[in-house]
Amino acid sequence: MNSGYRYGPYHDGPDPLEPPYDVRGAVDELGESVLDGSDPASALRDLLRRGMSGHQGLDDLLRRVRERQRELRDRGRLDGILEQARALLDTAVGQERAELFPDPADDARLREAELDALPQDTAQAIRQLADYDWRSPAARQTFEKLKDLLRREVLDSQFRGMKQTLQQPDPAAMQRVKDMMSALNEMLEADAQGTHTQQDFDDFMEQYGDLFPDSPRNLEELVDSLVRRMAAAQRLLNSLTDEQREELAGLMAQTLEDAGLAAEMSRLADALRTRRPDMDFDGWPGEQMTGQNPLGLSEATTALSELADLADLEDALRQDYPGARLDDIDEEAVRRALGRQAVDDMEALRQIERELERQGYLQRTDGKLELTPKAVRRLGETALRRVFADLPEGGSGDHDQQDAGQAGEYTGSTRRWIFGDEQAIDTPTTVRNALLRGGLPAEDSPVRLSVSDFEVGETERRTSAAVSLLVDLSYSMALRGTWGVAKQTALALHALVRSKYPQDSIQVVGFSNYARELRETDLAGLGWDMVQGTNLHHALILAGRFLDRRPEQNPVVLVVTDGEPTAHLRRDGQSWFDWPPSPETLELTLAEVDKMTRRHATLNVFMLAEDVRLTAFVEEVARRNGGRVLRAMPENLGEYVVRDFLRSRRKSRR
């Protein structure tokens, strides 16, 4: 049996051997916006607006859409068909008068009187001349040219591409259009009754597909195309003056009636309205065109159809509504308006959004976009890199206490293993203990170990700290532009403790009118509170509870604020706000400061604003607690907080 292998492209779904899409650059760009104070949804929206990896973003696509809208509006006037029809009609009448003028017969005078009585309305004049027996061959030819023009333009305004089909006045071509409309209406009725099949549509397209340049793949796509065209024709009428609208509507009706298509077109319009009951065709807003060249009816309808598509595409590309996603943007609309390259750019943006979720950096909870713990960890590392980039050389060193313990660097000594030890077993010493206890074993016999034989490498013991970072979330933080750096600082401190000091504990408390404890994952999506009140009293209470649960660790409290306390927590648990701060607010807040002092907790305050009341308050805090007051510029806040944390860890607990 001859067996072999064949190699070729993999077609059954995504390539299983393809490396995962690298979204680290997108995550980092997303993180930069979050660190500057944005929430994840806004950060993602900004990233997609900018674009990346050589692909245009939504802002670039929006700019191209608006440029295309300007081009279409500058193309010409919508009343061009009326001007063209009136010009041809006047030409035909003038040619007929020139033929009649030399003739002295009474019949010639009667004909001139009939021409003089023609109504000003073009449609009515054409209707009145329908049975007129032209004397002038040139006039007859011009009038037929007018009717052919109107027939092509009116039909093309309903069926794009019909103008080319009817370029030559061929009765057989006109009959084919009639047969197509009859078959189309029958297919729509069959679909309404539930008897239509895809094969019926395929048969229809095989016979009449050349009349539909959009090449629809099924009846629904064909209906969408016809509805867009019908809506554009109505929008054209709504863009004209009342007089122009009445004249053009009459002209279109007269043309369809003359072509024997009025009944089928009315039947089709009713079927389309029934299938799209949510569309208010008559209520479409008009369009203001700025060009001066007269546009034909089909050209004007095409321009308005494209403008309507562009308006919908513009709304989708703005992504400024709740729950907006790139999947809401119609790829076919992008292709029609901007071309294939724009579709590729959109797919690249979709891939960024899709892969951020698939690879575990973003998640949606109850429709809200959130960063996952994985993304927040990377974000914290970015924030920490920002901070350490500003630290002097050696500013991030370890701070060790030289006694035996369970963390730190190995000293070279060993000790007996006890249950719960995480240090590595010292194998040579362990085997030596077994040999000393039991002697040399017989040849080929194993060394038998006892629990008492095991020893582990001894390490230096490091001090551990319980750190509580209190961050002001009040509205003034946003007004002063300090909220973004406060968020970055909190994330950086989290990352520092998690990566370099895992034996430490950290708590972040946000406070405005109330205080609340914030998880690391909460920080990324956190925003400032548009409420009144800086309730440091409540924040210190939460920090005190955190420290009391960790009596074995060195307590460190860091406060970031731009204003003095203006709120406190009452006995009933409600927040009380007053400005200027009430004496009760200051007394209760300072009482919590005194409790921190009794806990031997270092309490350092980072001032983000120069304010007389704030300065007086923090100086009193420093006097009572012995902590420090640091006046930090926003751009240096992260550096100051991290350096102060490292400095605090050097101190042993009093």
C-alpha cells in the first residue's frame, strides 16, 4: 500500500498553528490613556480612533467620510433634471414654431395657439403634447429625446443602472424592464406569503441580473438596495422647493404612465414600504447641495443615496453611544464609501478589539468594558516603570533586617526544617544528618531519611509593611488635572508591593463625600466623583481597620489630596459636608490622626495644591503624628510617593 502526505493551506477555520496576535503594543497604548486618567472604555475608544500598526484609525476614516460628503454636496444642483427637461421642451416648441411661422394657413395659426396655451408646469406641458402631431421633424426628434431622457432618468432613480440599459430607445429593452418589474413584484408577494425560495431568486437573477449592478446575493440584499434607492428619490423631492417638488413629482408620474410602468411601480413601492414599516420615507430630511452644475435625476439620486449611507456610516464611526462596538459598523457600507483598503483598516481595528478580549486583557460586565486583572498587572508595571524612570540611581534598593527569618537572601547557614517552611531543602546537610544518625548503610542500600534530618537554607529576614494609600477622588482633583497622576501612583505602588515586596500588605482607599476601599482592578476604571466633600475622616477609619488586622507589620499611611477635610462621617453613618470646614469635621479627622499615632503609624501627606487652609491642617497633622508634609507637583507625585514608601520601610517599628 502506497501512502503519502499532501500539504496545502489550512481552510477549516482559523489556522491552529498561527501565533497569537500580538496585542502588547495595544495594551500599552491603552494603558497610557488609563494612566492619564481615562476609563477603559474611553481609552479603547481613543486607541481605535488613532489606529496603529500602519492602519488608519476611526478618526482617519471619519475624515475621509466627511471629505466625501463635501465632494458630493459640491457636485451640483438637485433641480438639474427640471432644467434639462424644460430646456429640451423649449427647444422642441421653438423648432415647431420655426416650422409653422412661414405657413399662412389657418391650421398653422391654430397650432401656434395650442403651443401658446401650454402650461408652465413641464409635466403638464409634456402630457398635453403627448398626442400633438408635430409638423417639424426636428421638433418631433427633440421631443422623443426628452421622453427618452425622462424614461432613463426616472427608472434609474428607482433601479440604479437602468440608464445604461435604456441608452438606446429599444422597445424590446423597455418590454424586458416591464417583465422584470412584474417578476420582482410576484417574488415579493411570494416571499410575503412564505413560499419564496433561494432558487426562485437565483432564477430571477439569472434572467435579469444584468439590470442590478450591485449583484445582490439574495432577496433581502436586493430589497435593501431598492429601499436605499427609493429613500434617496424621496429625499431628493424633500430637498426641493414646494413648486419644484410638485413639478418633479408630476414629471416622474407622467413618465412612468407613458412607459406603462405606473401600476407596477406603485405595486413595488407598496411592497417595499410593507417590508420596512420602521422607515419614514416621507419624513426623510432634505439635503443642502452647494454645487452649481445641474445634476440629472439619476445622478442626483445616486448622490443622495451615497450621502445617506455616509451619514449612517459617520454615526457608526463616531462610536459615541452606550455599548458601541466596532461590529456595529457595516463593512459593506465602508467598502461602498471608502474602498477595499478602508475595509482592511476596519478589520485591523476589529482584530485589536477582539484580541484584547480573547487574550484576557478586556472583559465586558453588564455591558461595561473593564480591564482584567492581567491587564491591570501590566498597567501597574508600566506605571512603576514611569516612576522609576524618574528615581535617582539606587533609589529602589532592598531594606533588610539582619536576623534569621523566612524571606530574603540566603545567608549560607542552615536550620531545622519546620512545617510551613518555603525555603529550599539543603540536600547535603540533610543527607549528612541522616548518615550521622544511622551510620553508613550496607552496600547498594538507600540512605533512610527521617523528618528530623531535613534542614533548609537560612535567609535574612526582611521587615514587612502594611501600607494604606488614601487618594482624594473629589471633583477638584479633576479640575486641577491631578486625578490621572493619582491613579498612576496608586497602580505603581500596587505593582511595587506585589513584585518586589510580596511580604507587604497594601490598601488603597478613595475618598470624596464617602471613602471606599479599592481593589487593584478597580483603580484602572476609576474616575473622580462629581460630589461635594473631602471625607478624610472616613478614609482614616478604613485605614485604621486595615492596620489593626496586621499588627505584626510596620504601619505606613500615605495621603494624597488637594484640599482640607470638608466632610466627616456622623454616628448614623451619613456624610456631613460643610465649607468652610466645620470644627466638628476637623476635630473628628484629627482624632483619627491621633489614633494613627498611637498605632505607631507613619502618616505622610502629599499636597497637590497650595492652599492656606490645607497647609495649616497638614502641618497640624505632622505635629501630632511626626509624619512628613510633601508639596508635590503632579508630574512628580509618583516619584515622591514611591520614594517615601521605600524610606518608610527602612524604619523599624517603634
